[in-house]
Amino acid sequence: MSYRIDVAFEPLHEIMNSLHTYICRKSHKKIDLTSSWAKETRKQLTPDLVGLLDQVEVDNDWKLTYLLVHLCPDKRGAEPFLTWLESLTPGDLYELIAAYSNQFPTNMAVFRSRTLSLFTQWNEQYFRQLDSAIIHSLSSEQQARKEALPVMTSDAFVDETTNGLLFKPMKGLEELILIPQYHFQPINVICYFGRLTLCNYSARIYFSDEETLSPHAYRMIKSLAEMSRLKILRYLHHGPRSFIEIVRHLKLSKGITHDHISKLRSAGLIHAHFEGETLTEYSLRAGALQHMHNKLLGYIEQR
């Protein structure tokens, strides 16, 4: 039992990912763009769009929006997506979604109308002003990963691309699509639709002084500066462990343990094993420790 793997990227993907980054209010302190990005972006938007965005939640309807972006035949920008979506009736959308999910919006017509308004306004007020270097870098990332795909094992390719994710083959799962993203770094977004899994992964693209360590390299170093996280790594050295097993080993609360694990995941120091959207266990990503060592040594030895 296996599944196909592909890497996809078009500007429409980053429109969706930038929207997701804005509406995920609880994650603003965790992203590389920092919370100031959301505050500055908000100043650019009209009161109508701000009000609409404030109503959007990361729920099943939002997950279905990711599916629509994937199903759109032309992803070169917002305009082709809007034209395509406008051409579909609520009945058409039910048929499209039914092939992947048995969960639907409460009111498909309202869902369609809100999506059209959201993408139209976001594109006009934010995305059109986006630095073209971001889209170019994401396109280059996609091309590089597609070139690497044929010469690597599936698990190694997914692990390297996503910075530590592993997806267990499941009955019915046919395809895993990996999509590089910039705005929501270092967090990955996974949407499971039975025969299809979409994974929007952190592309680790940064625009800064080349002589400095990247935000990802800093994150790897900082993640080790805590005894509980070192204990987690040592514990995982003996084999994969579930979240509850790690909680019991550390003898800390679930909340504190989850925070430690999140930091190790963001740093790419542990594997996160998924069955669909369910995270089942964690394991040590030993190669990342050596990678961090080489990065740090290379920086120190620079002249």
C-alpha cells in the first residue's frame, strides 16, 4: 500500500497560505514574519475586509477552501480562481467536494459567496503588492524538489522536504501533494481528504544578510537550550514515542510538554508521524543534529 508524491506551486497557493497566516491569530507569535506582520497588514486593509477576516475560523469550511484551491484548473493567480469559482453553482461544488469529503458547508451558496469576496479583496489589497521575489523563490523551491524526487526514497524525500514529517500509507490514500509556503513558516499545514493529502510545508526561504545564520538555524540552536527538550531527544533516541508517553516520561503537564515538542518540531529535530491528519508519535531526527552542527561550524569558520 503506497501513494504518489508530487510537489506543486502556483501563485494561488501562496494567496491561500498568506490568508491562512493572517486568520491564524493564535500562531502570529510563532511565525518567522512575527506578529508585527499581521498588525502592519491590517493597516492596509479596508474595514470591510478586516471585518470579514475577523469572522473566518480555521474550521472545516476553511479546510475545504484549501481543497478548492487544489482543484482549480488554473492557479496562476486570483483572477483565474475567481472566474472558475464564479462559473460553479452550489450544486457543482457539492459534486466536486463529495469526491473527497462527506463534510460540507452548512450553506454552500454562502460559502461560495464569502470565498469569492475574501479572495477578491485580499488579492487587491494585499497580494498584488507582494514582493515578486517571494513567488520566484517558491517556484525555484518547487523545481528543486521535483528534481530531487526521482533520486530519493519516498520517506527520505518527504522528511527532507517537510523538515521532519512522515506520512503512513493508509487504505484509500492515493496522493500526497507537497506545497512550499513562505508566510506561515516554520509551521506546516496538513489537510487530509481520504484519497488526497495536501501538505503546505515551510520552504525555509528567507531574505536577509547571507553572512548571518538563517532563522531556521537559530531556531535549531535555541531549541536545545532547555533541559526538558534535551530529555525528550534522549528519550526518543530509544525509539518512537507517543505524546502521552513523553508526558509521562517528563512528568510535566500536557501543555508544557506540547510547547517543548512544538519547538523541537519547528526546529526539525524530531519526526512527526501522521496517519491522515492524526499525529500518532514522534521519533528522533538524528541527521538534523549533524546538520545543525555543520551549519554552526560553517558560520563560526567564515572569514
